[in-house]
Amino acid sequence: MGADGNDIPLSAAQIPADDFADMRRENLARWPTGTEVDLDEAIEFHQSLPKHKQLGWVMRKAAAEGRCLTQPRGGFGTLELQLELMRALDGDGMADIVPTTTDSYTRNEQWSQADVGIEESKKEGRSMLNGFPMVNYGPKQTRKLIEAINKPAIVLSGTAMPRLTCEIGFAAGFTGYLGSGIAYTTSYTKDTSIAEGIRNYQYLDRLAVLYQEKGIDLHRRQPGFLTGTNVPPCIAIAVGVLDALLAAGQGVRNYGLELGQTLHLIQDAAAIQVCGELAHEYLAAAGFEDMFLPVTSLHWMGAWPQDEAQCAALVSYGGTLAAIGGAVSVTTKSTHESYGIPTPNANAEGLRTTRMAIYMARHIRLNELPEFQAEADLIRRETRPIIDRVLEMGDGDAALGAVRALEAGALDIPWSPNRFVQSRVMPARDLDGYLRVYDPGEMVFDPDVAEIHTERLMRRAEAEGVPYDQNLAVTSVYEISEPLDRLFPFPWGPE
């Protein structure tokens, strides 16, 4: 068997232990630092970590106590710079979960190029990479990051190819790992097939189960969508549930789901509730009744404005949305979002802003509002037929169903770069700010549900005096990044 498992038929079934051992040997031999991975030693290190540095335990405690944890993104090109960043996020930012984001070369398994980036960063005295080259540093050096902080740490690898990065990360002592086969492959890649992306994350999840079998409760997390555009809750939830089914098939039992914020308070709160509800429903129906399935809310994933005051409002509002929606954690951004990688100070400030917003909104819930209940019901009616159709196309197998459904458009992703995705579905905001579907493409949409979306979008077109066409979707993508004098001008000034 090859290291990638591409010579065996795709399925959601667990990779057999002997086959996985062969895959691991071949995988770890692909870069010199792979030889530093010692599973027994890594297990021993994980066992030595206090509970508050174990993300699986921390997420369970937060869910049990109704808390919303904060976690930023962040990665720099050398160990020294990454140490400085993580200490700042832990201390100044008061992050509940401290991240390490890997660089683009690492994400694409171009480790020789990452080596060059490390040397250039050292020479320039600043990061010349957009993240931390974890594979190049290896588990022994990378472990210094875990030892430098007093919070749990998570790997944010942003890739459809996580196999060696996850080995290094877990061996170093990271207790969480973000990523999934469907969401990352459809968000980040052009030519990687859905099947290949799924196989790569089956490797990661099977590895997490090796630790789980030794009593290490690692937290795996599905990443939502990072396409930089609007993704309706029904699509995000459907993919989250399917990715969770794939992880459960490998044996994972601690698996979070992420939802990007739509920026509509009621819709986001309803989506968070329905996501958790449907995840438990479909996992239990598949025989996985012992799953821990917390939901994380992501700060706005679309285009950001360049004005820092507008960004500060988005950061604060994102914390409010997550808290009121009952999310177990929120992934934060900063006022530097439109400029690139934030400084440690800006990143820490974004964390504190979000934390204060969570504090102020922590007791508010919308569940009894008729508008909330109506939106939650609509999201259920949108989402269930999509998941059901995917599973039907795979004859009950989530892996096969996802591949077939994405290729046929029965499951679709707006503006996906991946050539194995139809990407015909087109979302747009309605007159009340809810994210609706202008064109479902080939996705399963019951006629009564489609009628609701159409009617509400037509009301917007009529109110704005614009045609009912795809420009409703295009303007929705760029709306939040517009300057304030265009978004919300003084209405009675001279023309």
C-alpha cells in the first residue's frame, strides 16, 4: 500500500491497523524530521500535560459550563518569532486556545522552499513566510512552543495535505488540529480531487485515534469554509456533518464543527443551534452516539474593510454573535485583517475586544423569539435534504457520497476554486440581511423552500430598484468591505 492510500478503494470505513502502520512508515520517511516522531514518547508527553493545556478536555469543560472560548489565528516563519507570538496571544491576548498557523509552502508540502523561507526570515529579521514551517522544525524544536504557553494549542494547517504536518504537530504536543477532507479541499485547492482530500484527512483522523486509544483526548475540528465569500448555513452545516461522519468512521470521538458568520444575529444563532442538533442526529443514526460535537463560530470570513474602526466593529460584533449563538468557541480576527498578517499586538487586541463582547453578551439567548424559531426551522428544511441526497448517492457511505454529490452538484460550494466542484450555487442577502440562495444550481431544494428564498430576494431587488439577477449575489460578497460613506452615508446631505 502507498503512503497516501490511493491504491485502495475509497470508503468511509476505518483504515485497518496494519495498513495504517505501513502508511505511517512511508509518510514519515518523506522528510528528515519524520524520523523524530516517536509515538510512545509523544503519548508520554501528552500524559504529562496539565488538563488546562489539553484542548479536548478544555472544549468539553467549556461546553458543559456554557462558555465561549477565544482562539485567534497566527503563524510566523521562525521558531523565535512564533514563540514571541504565542506568548503574546496567551498573555496579552488572554487567548483560551493558542494557535500555530502553518505557512503556504508547508501546506503544499514544499518543504525545501520552506527551508529557504526560514533562512530568509532569519536574515531579514522578520517573517518572510505567512506561517510557521512546522515540518521543517520537527517535533523536538516545535515542542518549545507548547512549553512556552499555559493554554492548549491547536494546529491550523490550512491544507488538503496534512499527513506529515499532523504527525509532527501531535508528536510535538499540540492537542488540537483543524482541517477536514471536504471543506479544505473545496476551499483551498484547484486540482486536488475530493477523494484525495478525504483520504488525507482519514490518515489524520486515524492518527488521532492512535492517541485516543492510549487515553489522549485530542480535539479534531472541521474548519468551515475559507473561500472568502458567503456560504449559506445549509451548505456549511451539510459539509460539517459529512466531515464529522468521515472522522467518526476512523474512530474519532471529539470533533468540533465550524460555521463562518453570516453577520445576521438571528441567522447565525439559529445556524449554530441547528448545526449541533443535526450533527448529533446524523452521527447517532450512523451508530456514533458517543460523539462530542461542539460548534465554533468564525469571525467574518469575507472581504474586510480597510478602515480600522470598521474592522473593530466587525471584531466586536463577531464575539457578540458567537456568545449569543451559544458557540463553544470563536475564532477571532483583528483590525489588520485587510492588510495581511496582523502584528502580535493587533492580534492580541482583537482577542481582548472579542472577549469583552462575549462577556457583555454571555447571558443573552434568542431561542424563544418567533423569528429565531422560524429561521432554525428553515435551516433544517434546507439542510436535511442535502445531507440525505449525499448519503443516498453513496449508498450510505459519506466518502463516496461526497465525491459523487460534489461532482454532480447535488452538494455545491459557492465560488469554490476546485475543478471537481460544480460551484453553481449562488447566495445573496435578502432585504432583511439574511443570507439566502439566489440560484441553487443542482442542489436539492424543496419547492416551498426555494420559493421562500426567491420571494425574499425579489423583495430586496424591488426595494433597491435593481434587477433580480446575479448581481444580487455579487454585491453581497463585497458589501462589508465597502467604506462607511458608501455603506451608510448621511441621508439628507446635498446631492
